Amino acid sequence: MTTVQSRIDQFLGIDGVSYVLVVDGRGETIAHTFVPVVPEPVRELVASLAGARMNEVTVLRDRLYLPHTTDGPAGDSGHGREVMHVTMPVFSGVGGFVHIGMDRGRISDYIDGAILRQQGLGLAFFAACAVGAWVLLHSISRPLMRLTDQARRVAAHDFSAPPDLPAMKADDEIGDLSRAMDTMSRDLAGLVEGLEDSVRQATAELGGALEQLSTIVAGMADGLLVTDPQGMVLRSNAALCEMFGLDADPDGRPVGEVFGFVAPDVPVSGGGIHEFAFETEDGEDIVPEAVVQDNAALLAFLNGADVPGQPMAGVSCTLPGLSAGYATGPAPGLPPGAPCLSGMGTALRSGEVAAVRRDGTPCWVELSLVRRQVMGTTYGICLVRDVTERRRAQDALHRAHGMLERKVRERTRELSRANAQLMLENAERRTVEQALRRAEARFRGIFEHALEGIFQSTPEGRFLSVNPAMARILGYEGVQDLLEGVESIGDGVYVDPARRDEFVARMEEHGQVNAFEFRGRRKGGELIWLSVNARRVPGADGATMYYEGFLEDVTMGHESRERLEHQAFHDPLTGLPNRVLFHDRLQMALKRAARRRNYTFAMLYLDLDRFKVINDSLGHDVGDALLKVVSAKLRECVRDVDTVARFGGDEFGVLLEETPTRGTAVRVARRIRAHLAEPVRIGPHEVFTTASIGIVLRTDQYTTPEELVRDADTAMYRAKEQGQSRFKVFNKRMREEALRLLTIETDLRRAVERQEMRLHYQPVVALEDGGLHGVEALLRWTRTEGGDISPAEFVPVAEDTGLITSIGAFALEEVCLQLSRWNEAGLPQPGVVHVNISGRQFMQPGLPYAVEMLLDRTGTDPRALRFEVTESVLMRHGSQAITVMAQLRDLGIRLCLDDFGTGYSSLGYLKRLPVDSIKIDRSFVAGLEHDRDGQAIVRSIVSLGLHLGLEIVAEGVETPTQAEILASLGCRYAQGFLYAPPVSADDLAAMLGAAPFPSTGGGVFAGGSV
């Protein structure tokens, strides 16, 4: 008592503890800190717990008021106070309780102080943030306003005054921005002046390029169509005839006759809609229409009529401004309502329309139409390009195309003004000059502003002429820079000079090349992919003068194809080769092995152990990260010449090339196993994983990759069956076993309907008197072809394939029918019939209802049946399994726990399970005569079962000594070959009226048969 008192007195030194009181289980006070006596409120509260039971600390009274007294706990002032009464049980209240009173005033003081400290810190932090924000805004906003003003001046092309920029010499971000703005302003001023000089210089160089441009147009892929005001075709080229499949020269024929494959008033079925728009210099739409895909749209476009439809974004046409006022009416061939032009006015529009070729196939063409007035007569000049294949791919280029067309029109207007001045100076040459200027404006604009590179080159590899697009594609600053910088096309442009030789050979042999692709080099060394369409230009003697053609940068297309090829043959998560690429490399290895006798290789098939557990518990993100780590470790374990692939999920394959010995693959497998056994840190988780590995060493016997992968997979599963982190080398027996299991599975699916399944019955004998207590129904299978199959072979296959459900239903129905037959024959019943129920069948929805229907249909007494279920099934499904067992018990069926002691053997579950008997597994009975540990285990199981009121049945009893030991340990029932092997229903019927089995062993069967 003194020890307890001294111990609880120490608690009064804790701040906030008001009193401590210790009582026993009957509520009698053992010790307390009150002086001299316990107050009445506390005594009543303690008395209310006398005899009570609780398992955890409890706040018995949140507010307990102790009145003002002169005698209180030791150290107390004796004033009235309010406390919190807390009770802690000792051994769930059996040993008593410890009552502690906590001063609520002290608790409130602690809480209030913490709240005030938190509020003060929050206000200080808010004030600091406000001051920092004001300083930051004040130091940045003013310089930014001055930079904004300078940017507006630059946007308005106002370079009249030097830039007034803030903090030019400052080292902060504002200073950097100011210096960049100053440099940009000066550069833009210089660029504007340089652009004006370049325009004047280019205008002066136009005179000598007419013949060169004419040759280019003759060989270009675009179609050319020139019409007069009456709609007659004045000029066309071969590309136009080829594009539309025209079989006759269209020159001199009406446009409607040339393209009238479909009458304008006959609608074309389908929903194809073409969108285009006409646009003035100011950007105003004139004729946004939508037309049906036929040549009516093409003719309407050429004739300048209104075409119904919606505007197409990115396709535009420009009508230049008037140079000499308006005429009295619209020019011939222009849309009604369009402004009339006089003098040298032009009208240009472009768009894409749907058309029909001569053979009836539809196509899309891009049209660029120019209306030029020459001496009062308006001519139409139209460029036609087949854009059927690339129309969708070039949607993003429409805006750039519109900008190019506007530049062409600006240059055309400048040349027209220059032509007018020359006509005034030299009247006699006006007609010739006008024709030259028109042709020059048309062809030079195409040459200078084409998106494709245009070139002329000698067969020896020198550029004769190129356009700006050609220089831009090859990374040069201008045309002259390209002509001077490339002395040899084969060495300066081609990465592989042999491809240049191949290009020249094709040109000389065929006279042209189409879509000739090669790897090129830009000026800075950057590698790109280029595509060339060119033709050979011969001289009068037939010898080659030069090559001319178009060049395009197709790098993006090549890179896209390379990415698609990589994705097709590699795993997107790990970057490893996938199954397709792995099979391809296996095929190459097989071919090398067939050619070279000394070449050997091996294959490993890996499957991660318990990967699904990681995925389900930590999430797929952690699982994906683990797969990446495993991939990296696998690559570290092999050489560069070897191949590591991911087949999908958590399966990997490894191809080991040039293995000098068969032990090489085993060493690699051990190395992989060691690397994978190391822990992996993924975020906050430390993950452990292992792998089961299958190895194929003798690869010289295979002809296809599929066979190799199949056998490696088989070896892997054999390794996985033996436990985690193992490897297994494939041998022929594995293949034979796999084929045998496949055959068993195939035959098993038809075994029930072929009536190959039958039941045998093994007696369960009472050890006390040798009487027949019951029988166990055991399934047997005799194939029509192949003889008897052991249950140890076909039952696991049936479990894996799910066939065990239908087989179990057959067995249960056969037992019920057999009981009915014995009853009808007037034979005595064999006692309780034990029927094995598989885990899959036991947890099948509706099992109790199906059993009830079967009992009603066959008239079987449910008390004659006892279902045997293994421990693992009950432990795996827990409360759900208990529910099913209770439902079966309600039907009158008794339950037996089979193979007891080999599974979880949870005593807590055994107490809850509604079972009537347990079976001691044969592994405990075998060798019982010499195994004292086994006898101790059996004695414990028997004692436990008897105390729970359960029947105990021992399986696998084969000797009289085993039977005697079991009887001496208290086991009442046994079954095994000592009494009888499993026999057919007819043989068991003969035993039903026979004498009892000897109670001390010694069966009634001679030689093991009935």
C-alpha cells in the first residue's frame, strides 16, 4: 500500500494533475492523494464502476465540480474547482482502476496561449508580405511603362528619334530588356533601309531572266492555262493535260468544252464541299462561296462567276487597287459587281476547288488566276496544281501561301508601273516590252517566291541558278552565298556522294527523276532529308546541258516515320524492344546458328514475382517506375550485343549472343537474380522484387522464334512453381509434361459427357469397435484412350481451368443418386458420405440453393452428407465462407475441415467455424510409430477437437500400429489402406452387410483388394 501511495504522489508534480485515486475491482480505495478523505462527488463516481469491465482509457466525466473544502488532495489550496475525471482500467477492470483528475483551468490556459501565439505569427507574416509586394511593384512598373512606349514606336516604324530607354546600364532584368530593345530598334531601322535597297536592285535584274524562267515553266509540275475574254484557251502546258487526263491539245478550244466532263447543271452526289474566298487589298471578302466537287466549280472559277459556298480559312485572292479610276462597267470575265479596271489594271485570285479528271476520278486542284488588261482586252492566266494528296497536309501552309501571293502581286504592280514608263520612252517597242514584262512578272514571281527550292545544275555538280527558297533550305543566307559556297553538289550537299552518282545515273538513263530522296547537309552541318523532282535538259546535239527541278525539305516526314517505326518495335514505357522486335532478332540468331556451326546463343524468359501485389497496393505509377528500374538492371547484367525485351506486363526476354559455354546463361541468370534482389527506392516506398527465370540452352534444335519463347516460358513457369527467385533450364521432359497437361485439359472437358468419370468410396472405420462409420467419395477418371489418370494429375488442372465446378457438381449429384439406389435396393446405408468440395465450387454463388434443389430432386437425406472443405479455402475467403457454411448447416448438411494442420490452422477461426469434424492429414499419420513430434502434434489436434466437441478422423492409416497409437491418443475414426482402398459402389454394397473391421487393425482384404 505504501509503495502505491508513494508512486501516485509523484503524479502531483505534473502540471495540471489535480488528484490520483487507485481502487480495486470491487471499488474499494487502495490509495489516493486527497487530504484527508476522498470528496463525495469523486467517491460516487468511483462507486459507479464497481464490477464494471472496460478495455481502454475513458473520460468518465468531462466536467466534475469539486466544492470548496478545507481538506483536499495534497498540495491543493482547497478552493472549489472544476476538473476532468479520467479512468484507466487495470486488466480490463478485473485488477481495478486508476482515476486521475485534470485541472480544466490549466488546460484552458494552455489552449488560449497557443491560439494567441499563432495569431501573432500570422499577422507578422502578412505585414511582411504586404511591404515586399509594394517595393516590388514600385521598382518594376515605371521602367516597364517606358519600355512599352518604345515598343509602340517600333511597331509604328518610328525610328526618327533615338530610343529613350530606362536603366540601360543596369545589371538586372530591366537593364537586359532595355539593352535588347535598343539593339532591336537599331536592327529594325537597318533592315527596313536594306529591304528597300534590295527591292530596287531586284527590279533592275529582272530583264535578263525571261528565257530562263520560260524553260523552268515548261518543265514544272504545275499546269498553266491562258484564256481570252471569250473563254477560249490560248496557251496550256503538258502538266495541265497530264493532270486532267486530256487526250488532245486544249489550245484554241473553249474552256467549257475542255473541262466539261460533267454538265454544269448536273449535281454530283456526295457531300464534298469546297471552301474558298476572294479578298481585296484591304482584306475584305468579295465572293465567299461553297461549291459541289465537280468541274462546274472549276469553270465558274475560271469564268469569274459567283460560286456558292463558305469561305475557306487560309485561301485568299487579292484584287489590286485601281490605277486610273473606274471604267463604265465591269471588265469581261470578272464577277458581277466587281470594280471595273482601266488601263493596265490586273485582277488576281486563287483558291482550291474540287474537279473531275477525264477518267471520272475526283481530284482537288489549286488555282491561281490573273486577269490582265492589255490594250483594253482582259486575259486570264491560271496556274493549276494538283493538291489531292497533300491538301490536308498543307492546311497549315495556306496562310503563308496567301502572304506569298500578296508579295507576287506587289511585285507585279511595281513592274507594271516600270513597263508604263518604258512604253512612253519607246512607243515602237511597246508591244514587245509589254509581253516581256508580263511573262517576266509571272515567271519571276513564281521563281523567287516558290516554297520549293528551284535549281539548275550541271552534271558535274555545279549550281547554275537557284531561287531563295533553295538557299533557305540548304541554310545559306542568300542565292549568291549558295552559288559561291557549294563547289561540288556531291560533296557539299549530299552526305553520301554515292547517292549523287546514283541521281546522275538515273537522270542520264531516264531523263527525269521523281521523289528522289537523300540525306543532305545544311551549311551549318545540320543533317536533313531532301526530296528532288528534276529533269534533264538536252542541247541540240542531244548532250546534257544541265539539270533543272524542284527540291523539298522532307525531314519532318522522315522523322515521323522513324518515330512510328520505333514505337512499332519498342515498348513505350521502358524503351526496350517489344515482342515483335525480339522475335525478329531471335529469327536472325537462328539463321546465324544455321550458317555457323560454332555460333551458340541462349534465351532467358523472366517474370517478376508478386508484381501484381505491388501494383494493387502501391498503385500503377509505382509499378511502372519499378518496371523501368528492372529494365535498367537487366541491361546492366548483359552485354551490348545482347537483347533485353519487354513482352508486356511484368514479363521480359533476354537474348544472349555468342555464348561460349552453356554455363554462361546460368551465370547471367544468377547475376540478374542478385541485381533484382537489391531493394529499390521509389518515392517514399522501398520496394523488393525477384524474378522467376526460364532458360533455353540447346537452341540448335529450333527453327522458329515462337518455339524458343514457348519453351523458355514453360521453364519459367516450372521455376515459379518451385518458389520465388528461382531459375530453371528447359529440358524435353518439361515440354512433354506441358503437352501431357494440355492433353489432360482437352480430354477433361469431355470426360463428364463421355461418362469417363466415376466415384469410388473408401470406408471410414470406428477404431473402438471396427464398425463402418461412413465413407469418403473419391473421384476417379478412366480415359477411353489412355487408361486411368491419377487425381493428383487431373484435379490441379481442373482447378486451374475452372472445370472443377462442373466436375464437383457431377460428383455431388452422383453421390445423391447412389444413396437413392442403395435405399431402393434395401441395402443399409453406409453412414455419413464425405464429399470433397473444391474452393472454387464452395464459393460459387448460389451453391446452397443448388444443393437444396438437388436434395429435393433426389430425395436425399441431408444428414447423410458431410462436405469436406480445406483450411486454405476458409482462411482465404473468411466471413464469406462462414456465411456459406452456415447456410449449408441450415439445410442439415454436416461439414468437415479437411487436411487439418497443413494450412493456416487458425484456432480463432476454428472456434468460429460451424464444422462437425476435422481430418488429420495423412502427412502427420505417416511414420507415426517412430515420430514422437508427430505423435505430439496428433495428440494436440485430437485434444483440441474433442474439447470443441468435434469428430476426429485420421487419414492414411496403413499399419495396425498406427491405428493403435491413434486410438490411444483419443482418435475415434480412421480411414486408409489398412481397412480398404477406395472401391466402386458395387464393391462397397457387398461390404455393407459384412462383418465389422477388426478394431485392432488387420483388414478384411487379401492383397489389397475386396
